Amino acid sequence: MKILALITEYNPFHNGHIYHIEKAKALTEPDVTIAIMSGNFTQRGEIAITDKFTRTEAALKHVDLVAELPLLNAVSSADDFARGGVHIADKLQATDLVFGSESGSIDALINAADESALLEDSPEFNHLLKQGYSYPRAISALADSTLLSSPNDTLGIAYINALKESDSLIRPGTIKRIGNNYSDASLSSAEYSSATSLRAALFQGDTEQARKFMPESLINQMMNSHLASNEDFYETLKTVILTRSAAELKNIYMMTEGLEHRLKDKIRSADSYDAFLSAVKTKRYTWTRLSRLMIAILLNITNDVMNQHMLTDSVRILGMTKNGQQHLKSIGNVNIITNVNKKNRDLVSQEVTATEVYNTFTGGQKNDFNTPVIIVP
């Protein structure tokens, strides 16, 4: 039996994701397809434009299961993001993991993964980290391969490394990205457009152009609800940063090199989230890294919380088809959580809290208690 896993964010779900799913299915010919999806906060350090339940409904038109990636993996570095996704894929007995990449070559990515592993042990790599380089930037600066500087290739390498690290038997595979680049803010002139460009278009009110690149039913649903952005929580973030001491902020995950003082200084005069991050951003602190830090501050994710985080035998299922439901029944030694209640809440407490916080800023009403697992034919 072949079980295909896809590690995703779907922020928002669009036609490029459908292309990825269909091409991955053609590559592996699976009996079951699983999307392992970030919840209401994402790896780019952004609040999801629409809630995890809405995104699950859209995905279930094309996959059999949607499992939630644990929050602490979803809002962390590429390596932790990959570890969380691979762990869930293993627990759900996946045989194949297929991801998008700029290169489209699994052999090249495996070779680049080997190169990155060797670089990690070099004195030069550790020297760059001490200088404040992020992991991807340090690897990219030392590597011969251009694959280590492209965002989806870099994430693909993280998946490959996570599979090796966990001795997983899952086979990695990749589909070449088409359309505009991952980080492009303008809509594509081609058939597919990136999630980044679609979010930008939707926030600018350019619905009709965005409609060309998304499922009709989803965009209609989104137009009747609040589209969330990090600006929604800026005033709360400002209050938290100003009222916490520098010592308290220093304990937040990813807070390094006295950055807490820079945040407290710059936030006093910034009147928006974008203005604040623009004032804080430097060559050393990228926008994405800072955005992830803001999510950690907002959700009070401390170094202690991250150090104590362990991947468990519990898997939160957000939605399933009848085929996916049958697959779940065949899995043993895994605690499958479909509906959250008082008894199992502690097993997904971070995700429950994140949803409650999300609803505070967006006015959403769906939470982990009042929204049962989504089941479609």
C-alpha cells in the first residue's frame, strides 16, 4: 500500500497546490494522500490568512487526510518544521514524501543535503553562526551548490535531512515549481501564482485577479470573512513588548544578541507592524526570522517551552475523506485525535491556545472544541 505525504501550509490554498498534489499523485500512485498542514500560524512568521478549518475543507477536495503540524514545529526554523512534518508522516505510515522545489531534481537535492551535513561540522560554519548568520545563510555562504540558497530547495533539503535523522523508510520525491517565485509579491503572468503574491493581491482588494489562481468556492468563502494579517495583532504585540522587561523578553525563543533592547526601542515610534519590522530589520535579522520571533513573543514561546517540546505519538486530524478514515482505522500504536475534548486537550494544548488567540484577532468563531473533525465523502 502506498501512502503519500505532503507537508504544507496552504496559506491560502491555490491552484499551484492542486498542481503539486496531482503531480505528486502521478509520481507515486498512492492509495491514500495526506496533507500535514500548519495550523493558524505559519513558518514564515505569519498569522494564516484564513483559519485552519477553512483551509482543511479546501484541501479535502484533493487529499484524503489533513493532519495538523504541531504549532512549535510550524513556527520554527526549516529544520524543526521538517522534523515535525516527517514525524507525523511516519506516524501515519507514509511511504512517500513529495515536495515542491526550484530544482525539481531529487538526486541533486540528496547530494546537496549530504554537502550541507558536512558543512555543519566545519569550523567555518560555526564561525558564521557566532557572527549571527542564520543556519540557511551560513550554509549558503559556504556551499558550492546553488540549491542551498533557494527557499523550496532549502526546505526540501531539510526534509531529506529529517528523514535521515529519524531513520525513516519514507521515500523522498520532488516536483519542480512552476509559475512565479515563492517570495514574489506580484501575481504571475503564468498559470500559477505563489501564495505570497495571492496574499498581497487579496489584502490590496484585487479579488478578481486573485480569483484566476484559486478555487472559486474558496475565494468566495474568504471574501465573506476576515482576511488575517500580522497587522491584526500589532497593538497587542506592542503592549506585550513594552510591558515585559528586557529580561523576560530575553527568554523568548529566537531572541538573541540583545535583540530585546532593539525591539523595545524601535516599537515605541512604529505605528504599524510593517513599519516596526522595517525599523528592526538588518542584514543579520531577516524579515522572516523577525516575524517568527514576533509570533513567539505573541504566543509566549520561550526557550524552555521549545527545549521541552517533544514529538509524541499523538496526531491531530483536522479532516478526512472516507478513504482517509479507513486508513486511520488500520494504524496502530498512534493516538489519533479527531475531536478535542477536556480529556485530550493537554495533548494539543499549544494548538488549542493558538486557535483561541487567532480568533481573538480575527473574530473567528471556529475553535478546536466546537468544530468537529471534517468528514467528506
